[in-house]
Amino acid sequence: MRLPLLGMIVLLLINLGTDIYLYYQLKKRFASPLPSRIQLISAVCLYVLLGVIVCLPRRSGSEDILLTVMWTLFGYMTVYIAKYIFVIFDLIASI
């Protein structure tokens, strides 16, 4: 399983834009800085997790590493799909 480099860069840029938008919206809407800090910390942790996934050594014929990469990417995208939905509805609501 090879991850296309261009697709990963585009995905990272979209995710970065989503995280920046969420950070500023949380900072603007809440008086407490806690929600924006939690979002920032979770975003950094997810970027580190994605970096680890990409850098994992893949041995040919090893199903364990492939399953680990698959489930980790599934978890990563599950979090970001929820963020995408929030950003889309928030942008529509701001119009």
C-alpha cells in the first residue's frame, strides 16, 4: 500500500485550513481559552499520528503493519470528517 504524495499534501493542507478555522472560531466564540487549546492540542497530536503512519516501515507480506496503518487512517479520517461537516455548516450559517 503506497500513499500518493500529492494526495497526502493536499489532504494535509485541507486539514490544516480546517484546524486553523476551528481554532479561530473557538477562540472567538468562547470566553475561556480551554476549547481552543483542546482543539489545538488534538490537532497537533493527529498530525504527529499521521506522520508516524506515513513513516511506518512496511515489510512485504506483513498484514499486521497494513492493518495498523489502515485502522489508524480510518480513525484519523473519522475525526476530520466530523470537523469538515462542522466547518461546512458553520460557513453556511455565517452567510
